[in-house]
Amino acid sequence: MRSIFQKNRLIALLAIGGLCGFGAQAAGTAAAGKVKAAVCAACHGLDGRSQMPEAPHLAGQVEGYLVEQLRAFKSGERHNEQMAIIAKPLSAQDIDDLAAWYASLAPTNAAGAKP
Ligand code: HEC
């Protein structure tokens, strides 16, 4: 009984270690980004299709571009009042995860975009 428990615990630790290693090594993970994107949905839509005329669609955007833009909003290099407030508290990991999430979504186009 005890040895089975220890074995399972070891597997769990290895799995967690593997996930952390992956997250730190590669950029972000879409699953983590999905959770963090709840705050973005009001303007950019639940599925990355914008709900506001002035907010761009994010679904299917290139991951590296999204990372660059979020970093630029955070640093103030790119100016936008709303995005400055949103981007300020984001960590580098948050930015990578959010970019991975939006990049993983099916892209939108003029014909498919919701009004
Ligand atoms: C209050 C509304 C609002 C919220 C909430 C919001 N955004 Fe934005 N976002 C905007 C607007 C407006 C723009 C357009 C900025 C501009 O014109 O430069 C924008 C632009 C962006 C861009 C640049 C897209 C491009 O095509 O250049 C990215 C990336 C982005 N937002 C990501 C996010 C993420 C990630 C979140 C959540 C953490 C978020 N936004 C939350 C309003 C919002």
C-alpha cells in the first residue's frame, strides 16, 4: 500500500516537474493562458473575437507578435490607456501564456468576425 502511494507521488512530482520545466523553457502554455484571459474577454471576447470596435481580434494572431505587443504596452513603448492598465501587472510568464492561448485559437477574418 505504502509503496504504491510513494510510487504515485513520485509520478505526480515528475509530472509537475515536467510541466514546470516545459513552461520555463518554451514560451507559454495555452491552458494557463486561457485561465488568465478571463480578464481580457470583456474587450477581446471569450474566443479572442473582439466585442468592442476599438479592440482588435486576438484569435489566431502570431504568438511572437502578441508577446511583443504586451511587452510594449507594459513598458509604455506602445501607448493605449486601457492596455497600459491591463498589461502593467502581467508577469513575463503571464504574457507568454496569454500569447500562447490567443495564438492557439482559430483565426478570425472579415467574413467570420462577429459584429
Ligand atoms: C478595457 C478593454 C480591454 C481589456 C480588458 C483588454 N484589452 Fe487588449 N486592447 C484593448 C484595446 C482598446 C486595444 C487597441 C489598442 C490600440 O489601439 O493600440 C487592445 C490591444 C491589445 C493587443 C494588441 C493587438 C494588436 O493587434 O496589436 C493585445 C495583444 C491585447 N490587447 C491583449 C490583451 C490581453 C492579453 C488582455 C487581458 C490580459 C487584454 N488585452 C485586455 C482593450 C482591452
